[in-house]
Amino acid sequence: MAHLRRLVDVRTGDEFDQPVPFGLVYPVCTADGSAPPSQRGRTWEHLEASDRELRQVS
């Protein structure tokens, strides 16, 4: 299966990108299309601890 890099938070609608498999996840935009407050990459563990529930966009 190919790496799907586009992700969305099912709770907020915020969009994320994971350019490298198993690498950091970067915020792309908020649900309303505005820029995220931070564009720093995060680990999956950090996002889960922050109550994010990310799913791949097909």
C-alpha cells in the first residue's frame, strides 16, 4: 500500500500532512481554511496526547 500523506482530524476538521512514512506530521490548515497557529511538525504520540484523532483522506 502506498503512503497516504493527507490527514484530517475527525473532531475538528483540521488538515495535516505527513510527507515521510513514520515521520513527523505537519499542520496544513484549520477547518475554516486559515493558517494553523504553528507549522511545527509533531509526532503521532504528541498528536494523540493532544486529543487529535487523525484519519487518512482518500
